[in-house]
Amino acid sequence: FGKGFTVLRIGDESLAINEFEAYARQRGNPLRSISISARGLTEIYRRSLVLVRPDGHVAWESNTQCADVKSLVDTVNGARCAECSNQSILDCENGNAANIR
């Protein structure tokens, strides 16, 4: 998939991905988006939105828009909580978007 993360929008063009793009850009994370309408891919991915890591692994998938893009982008990029220092945001009791550094 190349450098950075990729958001695949498969089939459902109505699902907005601009929040992914804007927040990733704000955090300095390379992210590209690809809209695909090819038949057959929905059977492979089984989801309308797929966030793919640079190594090709699926980091997140859903048939609906992400409710908390900031936390998702920061989590898959290994962001740390500013209050807990060395803890992953997933392990942090203070884990919310305001605590990301």
C-alpha cells in the first residue's frame, strides 16, 4: 500500500472520509484515500471502510463512519497519552483525544 496509511472506501460513496484525511494531515501522518466501486471487493473486505497500515494489515474496518476518528488515528499510529507518558492510549485510564501527544 505504500508509505503511510490508506483508507479504502468500498462501494458506498456516501461515507465521508474527509475527517480521516484532515486529522491525519493535522497530526503529520501520511494518509491517502482510495474510493473503489469494483464488484467483488465487498466480498473480500466485507466492509465499506477499511483503514490499512503501510505493511498491508487492516487496522480498522466498518460499514459505518468512525465515531471517533481522532482516537482511532492516534491509536493506530501508536500515540501516547501525555498524562501517562509511556502507556499506549489503548491502555491509558485517561485515554481520550485531549490527552494524546
